[in-house]
Amino acid sequence: MNYTKEQVFQLFVEKLSGAITPEEEMVLEQRLSSDAAFTAEWRLLEERAAQLGLPTFLSELDAGAGLRELKATRGMAPAIHIRRRRRFRRALSLAAVVLLVAAGIWVFYPGKEKIADGGRIATLVKQRQQAVSLKLANGDSVELGQANAGRSIALGNTTLNTHQDGLQYTSADTATSTLSVPPGATYRIVLSDGTEVWLNADTRLRFPLKFTGKSREVEIAGEAYFKVAANTRAPFIVHTPLTDVQVLGTSFNINTYEKGNVRTALVEGKVIAGSRDGKRMPLNPGYVAEYNVSNGFSSTTFEQDDELSWINGVYYFHDMPMENLARMASRCYGLNIIINKEHLAGQSLTGVLEKGKLAEFLNDLATTAHIKYYYSNKDLYLE
């Protein structure tokens, strides 16, 4: 069952006012343990309630006045008697909703409120973080990451063994599945042949749960680091929107974030990057093949620490234009960033982003780059 924000709010008020039923309490516990979106809304309510002193407010409500206002709002004739305590407490919770709306305290969902506190922004963004998900060929989907950490999940011929930041599995199913990592998250999966794949934020990996045939083929959109299990009889092929990378057993990073561009950086072994128009570029360790739709392939060396630091939650940027940094930070922290002043778009910065440290990043923007910021309606504005 999907809950609207208003339904979550009413359930929250019932919880605070003591009007929640045992059945609702059970459903609530299940939701909080398994539904990341519901949990995020609930945590947001808890934070805002604490700031407003809502528990005290509810305890001091005039239930009779609230109930009369509720019935007038709904066009109901006032009841003569409410004998059962349960019905009285339910009336209290409903009255609370009406009084909160009437009093203008319906501010749990900030709307156009401008929040300029970095710590509070980081908390709100974390509460709204989407979950890593695996979608099977039959359309079934399961949330991974924190939502099901430490669980063994059976799905037909497939058994998933999950933990907070990674997945291993066994399967007799050869159908293609899709692993989606949202902005703000990273994830690791071990494929059926033992190949390890680290997925960066805002990345999708399509792969067969079990490899068969003379090749092992996957598709990637976003950024991923592969440590391919050697198998000379079945080459490993990574398809991107623009290129195909063929390997036997090696370690390399692929980045497709930039539209019209694919970057393949080889750490060890050997790969051949090929484009859709038949061009090919062999790579040796320490070199990157960059393919651009306009200019074709080019190659240069790369700094491994810079290229792969994202695996450890660190993103270095050197003399990066502000608009590019905003895109990188959006992926790293899982929020939409809007540059509100034209002069900022051309400004370049050097520094580091660290996963889970949004407040520190905002503080650095303010103190070193003198950039102001505020958060409103799920967007971060820079000015």
C-alpha cells in the first residue's frame, strides 16, 4: 500500500496523541523497517515536530473545540455522546489535524521555506535518500542497501545475500536484471562469475543473473569500476551508450556521465575499447581511452587516486567550473543543485567532496568561495 503525505501526517499525529490502534502500530513498524520512502517522510515529521514542540502542543489541545471544527468542516452533525475512549482519542487526533491546518502549522513539508542551515539541510537530504534497487526481468523489484541489509531474500530461482553497501547472490536464472544506484549512494555487486563491480551514484547496471554462452555481457550507464574474473573461454564485454569494452580479466573504470562522452581508464590487464562506427583503441595499464561523438578516440595517462577515489567516497576536483561541480555534488549527495546567479556558472573551484559530508561541503562553499546557499522544496540553490 502506498501512503500519501497527508496520510503519513495523520498517522503521525495519531501516534503522538496516543490514538493509534494496535493494528496501525503493527503496520507502522513494518513500514519503518521496509519502506525507505515512508521512513524518510516519518523522520522528517519527527524532526519538524521536535522543532515546533508538537508533542506539547497536542497534549494541550482542546479536543472538544477541535472536534466541533472538524465536524463543521466535514458537514457532519455533532454527536451527542462519544462513550468509548478509543473513539474519543481518534477524535482528538483528527481534531489535531484540523487545528494544525487552521493554525497554519502545516509546515512539515517545507515547500518554499528557505533553509540556510547546512546541518539541517544535510539531515533533510539524508532522510529523502532513495534506496538502491534491483529489478528482475519479470518486473519484480526489491530495495537493497539499508532497507534490507543483512537479509537473505529468495526470489524464484535466485537468492540475494545483502548488506548495507553490497550484494552477492546465487541464481539459476539467465534473464537480465537491472541494478539501480540513486544519486547520493554507491554500491558493490559480485556477479555470478565472481566479477566484482563497484557502482557510483546515479548508475544503472544491466546484467544476466547467470552468465551462459561464449561471452559475458553487461550494460552500464553512469560510472562503475570492474574487477573482472578471468575466463579466456568467455570474454567479458561492457556495453555503454556509445562504446563496447572487451576484456579477458582485468580492472578498469568506465564513466558515461557526460553526454556524448565515454571514459575508460585501465588499472591492470588489457582492454580494447570500440565505438559503434568500428573504431578501436587498445589500452595498456595507466592509460585512459576517451571517446567523444565529435572527435572519436583519444588517449592519455591518468592519476589512479583521482580516477578511483569515488570508491572510497571521495571526489577530487581541480579547477572545475561551478556548473560541472554542481552536477558532481548533485550525484554525490543525492539532491538537485541550482545555480541561482549567472556569474557563478563561470567560476572554477578546486577541492574535495566527501560522501556523507554535505554540511562540510556547504560550509566550504560559504567560507572559501563566498557562495551563499539555501534549500527549498528539495532543491539546493547557490547564489
